[in-house]
Amino acid sequence: MVAWFKNLYPDHVKAAWSSSGVINAIEEYTEYDMDLYLQAQKNLGGCHIEISQVTNDIEKALIYNSTDDKEDLYKLFGVTNFDMDRRDFMSFIADIWAGGIQYGNRTYLCDVLEHEWFDMAPIEIVASIAGPDAFNMNANEYDVEAFVANTTVDEHKATRQWSW
């Protein structure tokens, strides 16, 4: 971020320091998405197809299902604000895949998605993967409206810098 800031405002910045600087900044995420796609293909069992199908199923449910069904879906993932924007929630879903692959859990993730019992309850299994039993992700942290409204400083969370 500091490199981009320095690039945008060279007359305002003499020096910049970053505690965890980006080595290869990617402005268009198609390359990143392609890398995740190719990594998911390494399992050879159709992991990339399962990711695509269950992601589409979740998004279709949010777009076309009744309000009660949408709330049930949100409950599966521990969402407490049933008015959470669909796009925020889908960002959470995308991070399940991206985080799983990027941080060394591709084999675990793909083994689950490629298992024969996955098709019996795919959305429920994805919710389980995201939850405390595996990746310990919190969908409520993706609710941008609630996040921006909360101005509390929390030294144990590193997401505040993304609010601007």
C-alpha cells in the first residue's frame, strides 16, 4: 500500500516503509484467480469444478431463494446480519477457496470437495470447512456496512487498514 501511495503522490512522500510489503503487486486479479484455478487443478479430481459449482449454487440461492431460505443459508455460515450484502458474503466464499489454496491447504480442501459424499450436502460442508473446525473464518467480518460503521480500534485485528 505504501508503494502505491508513494507512486500516486510522489510529491507528498519522501520515503515509505512497510512491515509486510507486497513483492509482486497485481492490479488485475485475473492473474491471481488463474493461479488459484491452476493450483486447484493439481488434484486431478475435479476440485476446480466443485469450487465453481458450489460457489454458483450459493450465489443462485442468495439471488433466487426466499428470504427464509437465504436466512437459513446465512445461519449455516454463522452470519448474524441477514441484511448483509450478497456481494460481501460472496467475497467471504471466494476467500474460503483463495485462503485454502494460497495458505497451504489445497490438498485438504480439494480432498474434501472431491470426496464422494461432498455432493450430498455441498453447501453445508463448505460452511463446515469455513468454520471453527477447519479454517476458522468469520463471515460477519466481511459485512462491509457493519465493518465501516464500527470505528472501534482493536489491536488484535489487522483489517482496519482495508476500510479506506
